[in-house]
Amino acid sequence: MAEKRDYYEVLGVEKNANADEIKKAYRKAAIKYHPDKNPGDKEAEEKFKEAAEAYDVLSNPDKRARYDQFGHAGMHGAAGGAGGFGGGFGGFSMEDIFSQFGDIFGGHFGGGFRSSGGGRTVNRGSDIRIKVRLSLQEIAEGVTKKLKINKTVACDKCGGTGAKDSSSYSTCPNCNGSGYVVTMQNSFFGRMQVQTVCPTCGGEGKVITDKCDKCGGEGTERGQEVVEIKIPAGVGEGMVLTVSGKGNAARRGGVNGDLQVLIEEEEHEELLRDGNDLIHNLNITVTTALLGGTVEVPTVDGRAKIKIAPGTHAGKVLRLGGKGLPDVNGYGRGDELVVVDITIPSKLSSEEKRLVEKLAEQPNFKKASSVKDQNIFERMKSFFR
């Protein structure tokens, strides 16, 4: 499979392009590669679909933000397929594109669904968005969630058709069963035929003569569905994954909408996430800082022992390679950064005070510290630089 092109490149716009510039660029590309101008040209049809996919993402502020942060992985989440995450128009037909973006052509090509074979319209259910909270461990390993979703489902009596039975239909008298009507309109290409959805049957090519008595001819009803959601490792707060076809059911046997899964992260008690890296603030005693020793630190998958060298200063950063989070695109794994802090007793007994005063008179304790006069955050910045 060919690698997807950058969406900005597809539309020929800069990454800081505003909504109007993106719309104009898409309209230009869509008109250039429109099937009416390129009959039978498969390459033009693919470019038409590619432009529609790019516009679908870049015209939506949420999708655009995810794309800018995660690239194409932010749109797909994981491999497609049953129960997987899909994005773009990989599973959509030309009719779906005209349904969603037909109005952008300003009437020049009609606002309804169209196909060179005279295809009919297909109703599409609305999307559903839910929030899923994940622990740091679930993010590190990936997880499968089973959730009960309240949604519109196909009527169990008529099977989603909206009709009482298979004989409760008649051919639409307005379009003679084609699902569309053709009219003549003037455009900047000259006078041309425009195909639009039949207003009588809504593009279905048939009308119901005897409606289902349970759903009233809609083909849908309120219900629930248990959806299995596979969430890949490395996802982040605010990322949205799409489960194709698991949204609301469409009227009269159309195409289901999608389920959009918004990721939220639960705070960890001891670890702070920074991209794919994890940060832990380690408090050690004065004696451990002076003499060194072995201490335990938390990791995303348990605990690990690390050595503290004698004479360790507050603010020192110890790196545990590969103990961070996996990259959502599969590009390796982050590290865990352990930031050392030294706990100073707030009160001393008489004996402790005497011992500290005695230490203070020793030569090594009279020397000025070699650590720069910085706070812990300044030292962290220095470490990353």
C-alpha cells in the first residue's frame, strides 16, 4: 500500500493556512479532478478522493490538531479492519463524499450523491463520541475495552428497512427507481446536466407503502450495543480514535456512523508524563546523598532498584533507558527520568544537632558547593538542553 501523502501537500496549502484558504484549495482540487470532468479516469478519481480525505481532516479543528500532533497515526489509531480504527475515506464510496461535501461545489455539480453508474443515495447515521479514561499502565501496554453504548440501532422487527415486509414497497414515481433526477443548469463550464437526489424518495428509488408498526418507517430505534474497542499503546490525552461503523444506525438500512473515542489519562501518584518520557521525583535522605546506596523507584510496570552515588546533589537527574512509554507510531520507547531531591529534617534532637555541628567543622563540609545556584526546574531545563 502506498504511503499517504501529507494532507497539506495534497491541497497545496501551508501548515498555517486558515479555514477559508483550505476550503478554496479543496474546491479547486475537487473541481479539477471531479468525475464529471474526468469520466472513466481512475487516477483523477483517486485524487478526488484524496483531496476529500485531506479536507475532511484539515477543515475540522479537532481532527486538524490531532493530525498536526500525531500525523496520519492520529487519524487511524491502529490498523483498520473489523473492530479496528479507521480514518479518512478508505471505506467510503464517491456517494459518501458527495453527501458530506456536496455543498462546497456551490451547485455546479449538484448537492446529492452521484456515481457514474447512477448510484442511489445511502443514508448515514450520526457519529457518537465517548470518553475513555486510561491508567498509565494501560497506555503503556495497550488495552481492549468493552463498553455498553446507548445508541440508535436497527429496528429488530423490520431489520432496519422501515417496511412492514418485503412486499411493502413501490417504485418511486418521480425518479422511476433511479434515486436521482437530472436537470440542466448553467455553470462556469457551460450548460451541463446536474444530478440531484430525488426529493420524493430521498434517493432510495422506492417508497414504502406499508410502514413497520414498531419504528414507524424509520428503520431505527433506541437501544444499546456492547462495543469492543482496541486501544493501541502510547496514546495520549486528547487523542481521538475512530471505530468505523459503530456509531448510530442510519434510517432504512443505510451506513452506520462512527464511534469516536476521546482518550483521557488518569494521573499517576508517582510518575508524571512528558511526551513518551516519565518523570519521578525521588526523595532521599541526607545520609544516602552523602554515602550513596540503593533505593527503589516506581516504573510504569512495577518497581526498579537504582544506585545512588556518594556525594549526589539535589537536582541530579538519573535516566532509566526504555522505562518510559512506547511511541504510538511504533518508533521506540521513552525513558524514565529520576530527579533527585534531598529531604532535610525540620527538627533535630540535641544529640543530632551536636553531631551536625561537629561535621560542620570538618574540612569537606566547609567547602562551597560546586552545584550552580539553580532551582530544580532550572536544572531540569539544563539537563534537557
